[in-house]
Amino acid sequence: TLFSLNWIPLGGFVKLYGEDPDDEIQAKDSQAFFNKPILQRAGVLLAGVFMNFVLGVLAFGAVYTYLGIPTKTDKVFVVEVAKDSPAEKVGLKIKDEILGYKNVDDFVKQIDGMKGKKIVLEVRNEKGEIRKVEAEPRLSPPQGQGALGVALSDVEMKMYPVWERPFRGVVVGLKEAWAWGKEIASGLGTLLWGIVTGKGLPKDMAGPVGIYQVSKQAYSFGWIAVLQFMAILSINLAILNIMPFPALDGGRLFFLIIEMVI
């Protein structure tokens, strides 16, 4: 194994034995990478992508093991209250439960039909105290806000037994990683389309410096935020590396497919 420190020590790579076709010794060696069967070479190329994805799943799993497992309920909770909104003015708080509704959709449908009219909501706080509040859903709420100015959820973070949480956490982590993977793939598709059509790069696109700045921000919020950011970054690397471009694992895999066809 040869190690080298370059003049500009940014990034790193692994070059397998058997990746240099001009080396006569490697060319004759059955142990060389390019002399291995196509499926074995494909397995090597996919290993990094696979482990990036697995790391993302495990990191998300650790987060949910600590915070609790998202579990669907027949309750509606307040998870965010917008400033100067009708909800804030009547004293709705985060974690308040709005009684009389089994899911968020039911609540939203009823509120949409009551815009501009006063409604009475029965609310239970964290201490179990029940109160009634009178609010008036807005006819024209600000962009990004609903008529009342609240974000709601019918999912709660359930603390299962300690031995059970890691397994449930990994299952939820897999779903989260898959969802982020689709989101990132869609974003990369939009990015490429913007380049092809001449629209240019998005303003919020970041490189290594931007990633460092975001990681500093995540660190300031605590280790849970760092784990979440690490998981998203790892999934991002998995999606990026599987793209069929030269120098990336996906690009090399693409050439393997061509080799197999011809």
C-alpha cells in the first residue's frame, strides 16, 4: 500500500491495484482490479455508495433512538406558532393538543371553511389542563402560513422501551434516508436542467466552504443537529457518487455496463 501527501492536501482517494492498464505487471496479474469479473468490479464500485447510505440510515436511527420514534396518533398537536398570528394572539403554544380532531386534514378542512368567522377551539396543554380559545382564521394569511398561523402534526415522538428503540430507530432512519435520497436526486436533476437550459446554478448552492459553515451552525445547536446534518450529507454523497459522470463511481459503473454489452 502506497501513501502520498500532495502539495495541495485537499480531498483524498484510493487507487486500487489494477487500475493502471499501462502497467505491464498489473496487466498480467489475475488479482488486478481490471482482470476481475464485471460483477466483482461493480460490487467494489457500489460499496462506497452503499456505505454512505448505510451511514445515513444509522445516523438518522441514532437521532430517533434518542428523541423517540415518530408514531401516528389520533390527536392533533401544535408544533409551531407564527409570530403575530391569530394562534399567537389567543395563546396557543407548541405541544398544545387541539381536541375534537383525529388528524390534521380534518382540522385544516374545517378551518378553511371558517375563514373570516370566529371559531372556538378546545385545547389541552402539556400539564393536561383544558381550556377554550376563540380565534378568527384569516381570509388572506401571509405566504407560507395557514389561516390560523400554526403548524400541526398528528405524529408524536413515542419513547418505546430502551431495548426496542434502536431497532425502531433504524427502520424510521431507513425511511428518512430514502426520503432525503429522493429529495436530493430531484434537486440534482433540477440543477442539471438549469445548467443545460442556461438558467445557471441556484443561489443557495454551496461547496466545501458552505458545507463547513453549515456544519458550524449545526454544531452550535448540539450533537443531535450534527448527527442529522451528517446523515443528510452522507445521503447526499451516496446520490452524488452514483450519478453516471466520469470520475464518479456511477460513471465508472456506466462504463462497466458498456463493457458488458460489447
